[in-house]
Amino acid sequence: MAKKSARPKKSRKPAKAGAKPALGLSKPWSNAQIAEAFRRLQAANPEPKGELKHINPFTLLVAVVLSAQATDAGVNKATPALFALADTPEKMVALGEERVRELIKTIGLYRTKARNVVELSRRLVAEHGGQVPHSREALQALPGVGRKTANVVLNIAFGEPTIAVDTHIFRVGNRTGLAPGKNPFEVEQKLEQAVPAHYKRHAHHWLILHGRYTCAARKPLCEKCLIADLCRWPEKTVAQ
């Protein structure tokens, strides 16, 4: 019987820079490497700040709700006019959904977001005396507020060491191997376990800014990356 000819092995195409990183393919970072990464990020930016413009905890909450599936820059173009008219829940309720909708119509999903902003404002007045609650459960009970939004508000408004996993942190966690996970919650849990306590308060800001300006989705600037030597991404564009 004639032997079957061996099939030629398919060559693997190199992954594109913006491709979704594979999960669990690289060995985990050591505790020392994680601490070193955050030491460098802190040295480069000791007091990182969120980029959403806000006046107080209420306007922060509104800005974060508006930022879902939108860019901070786009939200920041719309909110000054909104907050000039309504910087408290009471004023937002008085402004009304139609007027809010008109003021934020440049932001994606603005109709749903306007409805949520007015309703969460009404709930803040009725259930929390017009104050933003200092509780994840209470925040997540508000319309349009998920875990990420609650974590941002707890961190920025109240100084809690929460880690809000957005698309940038999800990418950085998986691409570098720092905190791989199949969904944002898994990445958050990995970071909660891995990040040294004294870095946690600013950890999500450092990682968001790193993902936004260095470890970008399509064209990561590996040559400028502070943690390139620690990164496990096989497609990085600098020498190991």
C-alpha cells in the first residue's frame, strides 16, 4: 500500500498588532516583576488623574455613565454645557430628559444615557438625600451604573483602591500577561490579587493611561514602553 504523502504544515501568520491577545499562553509574572512594573509607572507619573472632566462626585458619576462605549474626549466636549446647567441631582431632574438629550446628542447612545442620567438623579434625591452613595451596591443599583462605573466613582470620588477594568486595562492585562482573563471581571480579580497594596489606589489610572497612549490596540509603542522587558506579548516590537 502506498504511503500517504505527509501534508505540509500550515505556516502560522504573525498576529496583527491589534489582534485579541491569547489567554493563558505565557507564564505568569512574578510578584517581584509586578512590583517593579508599578514602581516604574509610579516614578513616571506619581499622581495620575482620570481624564473625564467633572466638578464633584455627582458630575463624575454622570460623566462615567456617559463614557460607556464613548471616548473621554467626546464626553468632555459635551459635559461642560451640561454641568453648567446641572451640577447637582436636583438640577438635573429639573433640567429634564429632553434638554439633557439635546445637550449630549454628540455622544453615542445619547437617548438611553439621557434617560439614565435623569432617572439616577431622581433616585439620588429620593433615596440618598441628593448625595452620591459611598457603596458599590448602592451605586450599581442606579440606572446605567455597572461595576466599572461604580469602581471609578469609588476610586476617584472617595479614594477607594478599586480597579475599574475598561477596554484598555483588559487589553494590557491580557497582552502583557500581567493579568490575563476572559472577561473584565476576571482581569479585575487577577489585578486585585496581584497589585501590591500601596499601588492599588492609582493602579487603574496607570494601566488605563498606559493602554491609551503606549500599549494601544492597533499600533502599540513598544519602543517607548516602560515595562517592555517584562511584557510577555510575543509580537512586541522590541528585543527581549
